Amino acid sequence: MGKIRRALGKRIQRLRKLKGMTQEGLAEKAGLSWSHVNAIEGGRKSASLEALEALSNALGSSPKELFNFPWPVEAKVQRDPSVQVYDMLQHCSPDDSLAISEILRNILNMRRRH
């Protein structure tokens, strides 16, 4: 239980760190208490829709972006490799996605020739 809550908390934490923000800074910008942000990032507390909206605004992202984490969270579940590649590309910049796509295309072309 609570896998989504923990994954969401980790995602918010990652986005916050990418923005160079502290928990205190994020809390202030979102109008939430530091302890609330801390509990959400730690997966100990569920975030209300209002809190998610405030956090996404404070992070300069969409609410959808907060939920952009690999699923299922369980590492034991084997997923189709193409889905894994797709999930990884979702977290890359457009330039990185294009570069990775070109690398994969070259690898596939080399394998087809042999």
C-alpha cells in the first residue's frame, strides 16, 4: 500500500531538486508548511488535490508532470523492454530523446546487417 504516494513523493522531491529548491522554499512558494511538504516527499502523507495544484505551480510544472514516474513501481515486475525505453525517454530532454533515438536506430541497422 502507498506505492503511488511514495512514488509521487520521490517525483516531487526530484523536481524540487532539479529546480534547486529546498523543502522550505517549495513550501513557502506553494503556501504549505514545511512539515507537510516533508511528509508528502517522504511518502508518509497523501497530498490533497489543492496541495498538488500548489506544488505543481510552485515547481513551474503541470500536475500531470508530478505523476510522470515509472509504473509499476515494483522492481520485480518484468515489463516489455519497449515500454521501459519509452518510460526512460519521457524523462529526457527533446535533444536527448533525439540523440538516443538515433543511437537505437544505428544499433538496429547494424544488427540487421549481421
